[in-house]
Amino acid sequence: MAKSVFVYGTLKPGGRYHYIAKNAGLNQQEEAYLEGFDLYHLEPENYPARIEGQGRVYGWRFSFEDTVQGLAALDELEGIYLSPPEYRRIKAISQPDNVEVWLYIYNNLERLKTSAYLLPD
């Protein structure tokens, strides 16, 4: 099982939901990036959505004192229990150092065609 989570946007340090990671036992954080993913900005929601693609997405690798507890808190925030789920959690390899991470992928690709726009790397 991956022991780190790749985050970006509202969960990153200084982001409006960073406190959720801290309250869930955030133990370590370091800058990282992913290859093969694109990042969109959703309007009017005003938050980003990552999908599999061709780009590079910069963010942070988070480790938790208890990975299961950390993932549970982030799963709730990312809406993976909604019907249909807003995001789904997958494994990927982050850089630098080829570290396996969990990450959340936006699940509603049709939504991206309306009022979302691709962000540069």
C-alpha cells in the first residue's frame, strides 16, 4: 500500500483545506510532481480537478502518522463516497525519487467540457 498522498490545490500548505490534512495526522510534507496528468480549474466552484493526461502537475507529497486515518479524512473531502463519486483514488508514481502515492482523480469528465479550463503546467 502506498504510504504517501499527492495533493495540490486546496489541500496544499496555505490552502483553505490544509487544516484537514493536519487534523488527520499529517506527519511530513514535501514538494513533488506527477507526469501524465492534466489539471483543470472548475468554475464556479473555484477549485482544481486533476485527470489523467499529458502534462505535469506540481503539488505536495503528504505522509500521515496513520495512513488509513489520513486517507479516510481525504476521501471524505474529495467526495469519493458520493453517488456518483466526485473523485476516485488511484496509485501513481510521483517525482522526484519515484515514490508511489495515492492521488485523487476527478471523476466527471463531462463536467470539464462546460465551465472548466486547462491550467498550464
